[in-house]
Amino acid sequence: MSAATAETGDVAGAQSGSAVMTYREALRLALREEMARDERVFLMGEEVGVFDGSYKVSAGLLEEFGPDRVRDTPISEEGFVGAGVGAAMLGERPVVEIMTINFLLVAMDQVVNHAAKIGAMFGGEVRCPMVIRTPNGAGNQLTAQHSQSFEGWFAHTPGLKVVAPATPADAKGLLKAAIRDDDPVLVIENLPIYKEKGEVPLDPDFVTPIGLANVAREGSDLTIVSHSFATVRALHVAEKLKQEQGLDVEVVDLRSLRPLDVETVAASVAKTNRVVCVEEGWPTYGVTAEIAARIQKACFDDLDAPVERVGMAEVPLPYAKNLELAAMPNEDRIAAAVLATLA
Amino acid sequence: MSAATAETGDVAGAQSGSAVMTYREALRLALREEMARDERVFLMGEEVGVFDGSYKVSAGLLEEFGPDRVRDTPISEEGFVGAGVGAAMLGERPVVEIMTINFLLVAMDQVVNHAAKIGAMFGGEVRCPMVIRTPNGAGNQLTAQHSQSFEGWFAHTPGLKVVAPATPADAKGLLKAAIRDDDPVLVIENLPIYKEKGEVPLDPDFVTPIGLANVAREGSDLTIVSHSFATVRALHVAEKLKQEQGLDVEVVDLRSLRPLDVETVAASVAKTNRVVCVEEGWPTYGVTAEIAARIQKACFDDLDAPVERVGMAEVPLPYAKNLELAAMPNEDRIAAAVLATLA
Amino acid sequence: MAIEIDTLRDLYEQMVLIRVFETESERQYKAARIGGYCHLSSGQEAATVGVVHALEADDLLVTGYRCHGFALARGVDPDAVMAELFGRRDGCSHGRGGSMHLLDVSRGFYGGWGIVAGQLPVATGLALGLVRQGKPQAVLCELGDGAINMGAWHESLNLAAVWDLPVVFMVVNNGFGMGTAVDRASAIEELYKRADSYGIRGERIDGDDIEASYGAAAELLAEARDQRRPSVLEVMTYRYRGHSVADAGLAYRTKDDVARHMEHDPLLRVRALLRDAGISETELDEVDARADARVAGAVAAADASPLPDVDGLAAGMYAAGSDVQFERMMPGSPFGEEELVFAGGLGT
Amino acid sequence: MAIEIDTLRDLYEQMVLIRVFETESERQYKAARIGGYCHLSSGQEAATVGVVHALEADDLLVTGYRCHGFALARGVDPDAVMAELFGRRDGCSHGRGGSMHLLDVSRGFYGGWGIVAGQLPVATGLALGLVRQGKPQAVLCELGDGAINMGAWHESLNLAAVWDLPVVFMVVNNGFGMGTAVDRASAIEELYKRADSYGIRGERIDGDDIEASYGAAAELLAEARDQRRPSVLEVMTYRYRGHSVADAGLAYRTKDDVARHMEHDPLLRVRALLRDAGISETELDEVDARADARVAGAVAAADASPLPDVDGLAAGMYAAGSDVQFERMMPGSPFGEEELVFAGGLGT
Ligand SMILES: Cc1ncc(C[n+]2csc(CCOP(=O)(O)OP(=O)(O)O)c2C)c(N)n1
Ligand SMILES: Cc1ncc(C[n+]2csc(CCOP(=O)(O)OP(=O)(O)O)c2C)c(N)n1
Ligand SMILES: [Mg+2]
Ligand SMILES: [Mg+2]
């Protein structure tokens, strides 16, 4: 079946099989299924309703579920993220959309100092089962204030769970798992990835478990560890290196950042003995720093070379296209890092 | 001369020599010297004036410099941090006190998406020479919302500089360097460290250069890499292990987190071949993750054991004293990590 | 609004209980059996008890960190409150929250929060939850005069008004935010007038008058329940002690200022009302004695309560069933993390 | 306030310049020579030009991301603005900022900011800087109707009022924040009344009336300079195009809505004023022609400007002299970091 019909939604009822659809459509399907499944689930955020969503993830949902369950908010991230926290404390299942992760900076306090604290700080007497969905990433000349990736900051925070799907199937599976989870979960989407296509299971009970990485491609020469859009880049690089140089690069897609599936990463490194970690954001004090720190300890005797890291050049991302391209963790830079690590 | 006279400030004019004073007094001395030296320097924050500062760092400064230069603010961190940004763009030298780093969460956007972006985003046409001073840390049963250490998040941000003095001398030297610097600098203080005493140079031109780590103690068996209060703990542990087991532990005090002096760290590890990184906050996706990631690459052939990390147990810090003690990176846990790394 | 005499005697008893409890808390803090920040509400009893009395059983309450009095007025067991201050297992937050983070869902008390104004968005969300669940109740959200200058105030009030949420924002104007007098922090001194920015009702009352406190709160809470309209209630009162036990409270005001306010102490005012209504001094002294005994009992109970179990360091951090999600995270983890945090389980 | 005829003709020319510039920007965006977000201000010219005309040479201007018109009205060279949109070296931000982050300190224009309401605290700080430096000037800070619901609005207005800072907050009410109509986002529709929460003056005017825009701004800016009082100026106008070039702008309003507003287009209104004052059609057509030529020239100049040098990727990120501070950071750094970021130097 086609993405087009997935878009129109005829698939929501289907019990099995799969369909090719975009990452965006897969997220929408997950929202529709979970809203249909559980009255407590509702969506709120800027432009999620009348505007059909800034990036159209929620297109059609207002019409289908009405204004109580698809709530356009004022521009007040701190206010409505906190509204999600409070509603969740009463057992509701808010799904809060933050237009891009850059805007979570004005709501950090509600996420880190409120949502994340509730379970432990009140001795387990009350929980906060909420989801915050937001895209990270860069690449469309959105410039310094709009091109960032802060997921590592949330993954640093005990009390939060953080997932970052790289495929349409996991976009559906992890968003559904997050909505069904009883803790605050950040679902990190990504701007360039929304249009990526892939097979997505139509079974409404399909979920991707939180805390389980995925070996997205098998290989024996080197492991690339990545998440979100970096995994898409990594798979292209792996394919290219196979074609051009006959290299077998394994790609481990983390999928979850907290919890982090180090076991799967370590098993891969034990096999390949060389690893390159890739992220969309700045590596220094970033996600790949933790991955490298874990690997060097878990795989100390397995490593034939230092763990290498590739990410965005560490500057506030400039507007000019040539500068932006140079700064991104593009496929050439990833390939070069792989070759350098194999040298 | 005594800390008491340092407190009363008779030393501010002194041209040379040094005095024993607390970390708190050293910060105050730095503020007084820089405010006396440069009209553009002014202090603002909650309770810095009439109340003499929540932690008394600014005690007496309102009286000495008046309300234009020592400004009590409403409780509006986002507002007055941003006010610092704007004033700095006009060439003023605001020193903004945030009562504790936990409250920076409500001002993240002004720090990360404004102050940090100005130099690059506007093509170098305007600068933001401001200082944000704030203590991190835990240990007095302040509980989950008030016991955190987020300095790694700012060190992750290109466009910012982050320093974290561990001694009274560096508290003076780094705060002065930060105030004289032409970029936004976060000066990370620490709650338990304010009362620590040490020799402080009285020369008003004494500054500690940004970007230079310090070998706080020489040793040949293992290197502890730390910053801020963790360095105080590390030095105690090193002394104890010397006394009790004759071990020679070297302690590298980072002092700056961005820029980060990896050269000094690497030189130490090349000598000792074993390293334990310690921080007050949560290690996962924390400061020590980056330190470990750098070391494993820079010192790959030097390491006889994986880089170990010790920090706060990864939970929202509980109130109960026994739980808090267990969760802290206390000296016993650091010592145990050192011995395990030497085993 | 006049309060029936037996009720008023009960409310007086609550007020005395709070005063005695706070005084005892300060003593215990100085004896190092209570730690962290400890914010007392002595002097604010009429505002606290009067407004909370206007809550119906199923209404919800959210406050800042100065919450001992609110918890007690809401009927949280004093033993559980004192045990929380002692950091013990039987504390209402099981020793995890301490003075600033009291909570008792069974009493509709959703915390005790420590970030200034951070509780406002949460309260707005609780009201949204009530509406989504078709419940008739309302939320009472306490904040201070200093908190009103935080952005969270503005976003929460606007959202509550745009969405017609049943929440009454109770601004406890005790004259100061730490050492900063209201007129130095807020561009207008009549804080309740900020309600106009959201097209909602704002009232100011003498919070030391328990009948005024109760009456205004009852009216605004009824409006919130019946018409789903948020509102602002500014209660004028005074904080006798320092900002927290660590603050002598005299850098920004004089002993005389405090003494002047103590002259019309809210407890004395209610006591006078009761005496005028024919309650005897001896009966009132008995009330005081009961409060003393109740607090002494709370200290004894707290003392008898065990410390939390260190094996349960991470208890409650995540929901039951989360352990399996974290199982694969152990390799290469920081020193001691597995034993300290995961061994005892997350979801218990 | 009536504007002298020659001046009005000049202002008309600025308005036409902006309209033509925005139209050309959209064309260039669709030709993929401009990227990122591109927010046009077509329809808002009278508000923009009228208010900016009230600024004195040394007054400061801060805006959000919808800033092309403000930059041009403030006298930033159209070549430099178009070059910035093209991401070229001669752009007013040297190709680093793009459409949302124009800046020209020589014109007192302190940016072009992209986070909704993020420019308000910055503007407050600029006003504080002016006061500390004893300068007589004022700051004009533009924001949108949607931005007024952000916490930064509240904190900035309160701080500006408490500290008597010379800043006029210009609320451009163009009816929508993206697809959200004002009444769906704000609890009150008369946004200027929020000034009351800070005890400062608030005015609302027809922003499509250039004389009203100029007059009100001149008065409030004078008050800010002379009495050091902040104020709020709400200008009612309408955005013809979508929120950004990527938005068709019809999901939340109809073609007719837009057409109805275009009937009293601010350009036509000024043109009528000028005609009534005896300026001939031909002369006015010449003005239009000059604007067309000016924009064509800007495109040519932008086109001729070189791309920024990739070696200078990090240029400006830190002040001159910072390189030495980062020298010791190289060992173990991420792949390519040294060559990409540090080789070219930070402080240049
Ligand atoms: C965001 C934030 N900033 C600062 C603090 C530190 N702080 C705690 S209480 C307080 C004063 C609050 O005063 P007010 O709102 O009047 O409440 P009161 O203490 O008088 O009850 C401050 C500044 C904090 N907890 N959170
Ligand atoms: C904090 C934040 N949240 C969301 C956005 C995304 N966004 C950009 S413009 C905009 C609408 C702003 O509307 P308004 O203030 O009315 O200004 P206008 O676009 O009408 O000029 C939004 C939601 C942002 N840039 N910053
Ligand atoms: Mg107060
Ligand atoms: Mg608008």
C-alpha cells in the first residue's frame, strides 16, 4: 500500500502487514492509534491544530479528534509543557509538541526540574506519564538559534527517558512506547528525517521497546554508533564504503539515549574492534562523549584504535549554505573518519 | 594577614603578597578590584545588595559601590540575564549572579541561544562581554531541585567559555580573568566550597588564565582529573592514599571546561597511565564523559586501564541525609575507584 | 464572611497547630535534626487556614516551598509532615522531599515545589486534567509576592484564562521575597491588578483576617468550579521569621517592623473573636495545649520512624517495569552506579 | 501627527522599497538563492516606516525575525541586506545570520533575533546600558502579537518599569502568530492594556496609518528619553503573505480576508495623501521606479558578493585573542574539529 493511503489514514484500522510511508506519516499514525486507543492521550503545542502542525506531523488530527484532544497553545513553551506535567500527574497522557528542540530552552525548568523530579522527589507517590515530541537537527540554513541538538542534556537527566528514532518504523514504535510509558519520555525527532520513507508495521500493537538499540546493518570491519538522522547518514556511508572499497561497516542505531543500550554497542565493538560515533550536534560534552566513555571502559581490550567521534563543527551554525555544509557531519566527513579509524 | 582583615577589605589596595582567605572572600575581592578598576563592571542578581548576597559573596559591595553598580533584581532570571546580554552588547561589563545553577534552567534561552550566539551569528560585528557567576553542587540536603551541576551543558555550547575554580586563589584569578574577557564567561562556583580557605595573591593584576589546567598535586601512580569541589575531594583522597598506602596520586584541576586544557591532562596520563575522572554532578552525558572521551583518544597507547568515572549517583538527589551521603561522590567512593583502577 | 463558631474554633486549633509546628521545626532545625532549606510560615496562619478551609474535599492544592502550614491545614498527618522534615521513611514523601516537597495525594495536595513560580504551570495542568476528566473541582495554587515577577506567572495565567481552567492563584503577599520588598521587585504594588492582563477577576484581602480569607477564597473557588474561570486572590500578610531558618530576617527590616505586625497577630485576632463569641479562656488554653501535645507527638513519631533504606536510593525515580528498560545500560557505567542505583530497583 | 510633505514622500519611498524588496525576496527564495526561514512584512510598511521614522539617529532598534523592513527603514544598505539573505560576505552580518539575524550597529540596529520574545530581555539590557552610560537615547523593541504571551514579555516589562528604563515595546499586532489568531492565543485582545500590569503607558493605534504610527511612536520615544519611562505601543496591521515564504497563509484565513485588507493598502493610503497634497502621479511613479531599480541593484550587488570563506567558519565566535585560550584543547578532539574550526582562527 502506498504512503498516500497511509497519509489518508485508511491503514489505522489494519491489523497486520506493513506499508511504506514517511517518518512524518509514521508519527501521525502512532498518534492516531494511541489517541483512538486511550481517551487520556491528547496532543498540545503551537500550531498542532488549525495549522496542521508546523511540520505537518499532526495534520488532520484536529478534524478527527476535536479541539479538546488536539490543543493549539499560545506561544508559551514553559506554560504548556508545565500544563502537560500537571495533567500527567492526574493520570492524563499529554503529548506535547515543541516545534523544534531549540525552543525547549525556554521550558528547561519544567522538563528538568519538574517532570524529571516528580517520581523520586515525592517518594513514588505520584507519577508523570507525559511525552514531549520535538525535532532536533540542522541543514536548511536555519542558522544558529534554530539548528541545534540538545538531546544529550535530557539524556543526562535522571528521571527522564529519551528516545530518538531513525526510521519510520521506529518513529511509530518508539512514539507509541513513549505514550504508553508511565514516565516522562522525550521523543527526539529530526527535521531532515521527516521526509524519509520506510516500511512501517500496521499492527496497532506494534511498539519498539525503550532501551533497545538496533543493529541497523551488519559488518565486521568497523562499527558506527549513531542515533536519529546520523543513522541515516551512517547507512549511506556504509553502503558507499561497501561499493567503493568493499568495507563491511556495522551500524548500531542507539534508538534510546536514556536508557542506553551499551550491551548491543559493546557486542558490536567486540566484533569489529573499531568504532566511530556520529551525532548531528556538537560532540564535545555531547552524546558521543558518553558513548565513547562507555565503550573505552566496556571494550578496553577489544579496541584496536581510539573511539572516533564526528558531529557538527563546534560553532553556532552559520547561515551561508557553504559554511553550513562544511559544518555538518556530512557523509564525506563520516567516511573520512571511518577510513582514518581503519588506517 | 587574616581572613578577617581580608573580609574587611583592607587588602584591596595591596600591591603584592598574599593572604589566607575563604573562597567566598576571594570572589568578593575579585569583584571589588574589578569594579574599582573598570567603571563598566557592575553586579546584578537576586539579593546581591540589601541582603548582602544569598551566600554573602557580595557582602558590603552595595555600600561601597552604590545601587547603580550593585543591582538587586526581581526574581526574573530570564529577564535579568538577558538584561546583562543587552548591556554587554553596548560594551558594559555585567556580572550576573544566579543564586544557584539550578535557577539557570529558567534562563537557558538567554545564555545558550542569545549570549552564546552573538559573536558568530552577527558576523563578529558585536560582542557580549558578560560574566554569569553561579554555584553548583550539593551536600546540604537541598534535595532534587536544588542540588545539581549543569556546567557541562554550558561547556557544550560553542560561543561560551566556562571556568570552575577549585581554590580561593583561582576563584579570584578566574573571576577576574572572566570579567576582563571579551566573551560571555560562566564562572561556576560551588556551595560547599565557599568556606574553603587558601592563600590568595593580593596583586590586583593577578589573574588565572582561561584555558589552563593546573597540576594541583604531583604523583606517578594514577591521575585524578577533576574541577571545582571535586578537586578538593580529590586532594584529600590523594593525601589519604599517600598516608595509608603510600600511593602517589596526581591531581589535575581542570579550572576551565571550555576551553578545556587536554594537553595538561594528556601529559599527566602519559606519566601515570591510569586515570579517574571525578565530578560533583551526574557522570552520564556529563563533564567526565568528555574528559574520558578525550583521554581515550589522546592517550590510547598510554592507558593501562580504562578511564574510570565517579560522580553523583544518577538519581534526583533525595533529601534524607543518609541517602544524600550515599549518592554523593564522597571521598570513600573516589578512593575505592582509584584502588579499583590500580588493581 | 462570618464563620460558624464551632468551625472557627477548629480553624483556630489548626492555626495554633501550625504556629507550634513551625516553632518546633525551627528548634529541630537548630538541633540539626532537620536539614536543607526550611521556610516557616509563622504569622501567615490566618491566610493559610482561611483559604484552605474554602477547599472542598476533592479540590486540589499546589504550593511553593513554604508549605508546612498548607499541608497541615489540608489535613496531612502532622506525624508524616514532621517525619518528612526529619527525612524518615514515614514522611509524606518518604524522606525524599523534605521541607520544600511535602505531598499527599490522598488529601489532594500535589506538592510542595522549590523553584519560584515553577508550581504555576503545574497547577494550570492539574486544572486542565480536571477539565479533561469532567470533574467539577478546582485547583488552588499558592505563590509569593516575589514569584509574581517570573515569566511562568504570565504564561500560566494567560493559558488558564484562554482555556477557561478552574484555578485560583493565591498570591501570598508577605511583603518580601527574601530581602526584597514588594515595591523594589514589582512595578505595581497592587499585585491582584495583574489579573486584568488576563481578563479575569482579581481580589485583595487582609489575609490576617481569617473570615475575609475564607470568604474571598470560597467565592473565587466557587466561580472556578461553576464557571470554569481562573482568578487571582492576593492575601496581605506578614512573615515573622526570616526567609528560611538560616536567615535572621533583619537585614531588610527592623525588629520594630516585626513587632508592629505581631501586635495584631492573626492568632490573637481569632482568639478574640472566639472570646467575644463566649468561648472561655480555659477552653482556648486547652486548644493550645492540644496543639502542643500534637506537635510533641509528631516529633516523637518522626523520631521513631526509620531512615529510608539506602538500597532504595533510586526508588520511585521511574515507574514499575522500568528496570528491564535499563538492564542493558550497565556496561561501562560510572563507578558504583550499578550497585548504588540499579541494584535496589527503580520502580519500587 | 501630520508629516511634512517632502518627508512623507521620502517615507513613501521607503515603504515602496520595502514592498518591492519583500516581493523580490520571495522570488529569490523560490529560486533557491535565499534559504532558511524567510519572514516577509508586506502589508506592514506604514507601521514599520512610521515608527522607525520617530527614532533619532542614536536611538537603538531591536526586532524579532521579521526584520527586513525594519533594517531598510532604519537605513541599512539594501545591498547589504540582500547580500545577507543570499548568505554572502558583504551581507550586513557577513552571511552568518541570514534573514532573521540582520544587524547594523552603525545604524543602531542591534538585530534581528529568532527566538520569539527573546529580544525583549536583550532590549531591556540595551536600555540599561544607555542609562549606565548616561546617554539620552531610547530603545525601540519590536515584537509580535504572539510573542506577548511569552514569559520573557512579563519579566522584561516589569524589569524595565522597576528600573525606569527607556524602552518602547512595539507590539506589531498583525492578527496572527503563525496560524493562531490573537483571540485564541491571548486572554485579552487589547494587548496594549497589558501595560497596566507594569504601571506604564500603553497605546494602540492604526498601524496602517503612517501619521498615527509616527505620531504615537514620537511621543512615547520622547517620554522614554526625557522621563526614562518604558511604554507599550500596539500597532494594528496585517500580514499579506504567509508566516514565512514556506507558508501559503490560507489554512487559518481566507483569500477574501487578505483581499479585504489589501483594499486599504498602506501604500495606497500614503499615495493618496501625497496626491491630495499635490504630488503628481508621474512623480509617484518615479518613486516606484526608483524602488524597483534600487532592489534590482541590491540583487545584482548581492549576486556579485563572494561567498564567505570556509576557512573562516568560526570567525567571530570568540573575541580576538581567544585562540591562545583554546590552543591546549586540541588533543583527542572530535574528527576534523581542529582543521574546520580552529585552523582559521576564532577571533577574526
Ligand atoms: C527560579 C528561582 N529563583 C530563585 C530562587 C531562590 N528563592 C527561593 S525563595 C525566593 C523568594 C521568593 O519570595 P516570595 O515569592 O515572596 O515567597 P516567600 O518566600 O515570601 O513565601 C527566592 C529568590 C528559586 N527557588 N527559584
Ligand atoms: C520560543 C519560540 N517558540 C516558537 C517559535 C516558532 N515561531 C517563530 S515565529 C512564531 C509566531 C510568532 O508570531 P508573532 O509574535 O505574532 O509575530 P509575527 O510572526 O506575526 O510577526 C513562532 C511560533 C520560536 N521562534 N520561538
Ligand atoms: Mg513573599
Ligand atoms: Mg503576529
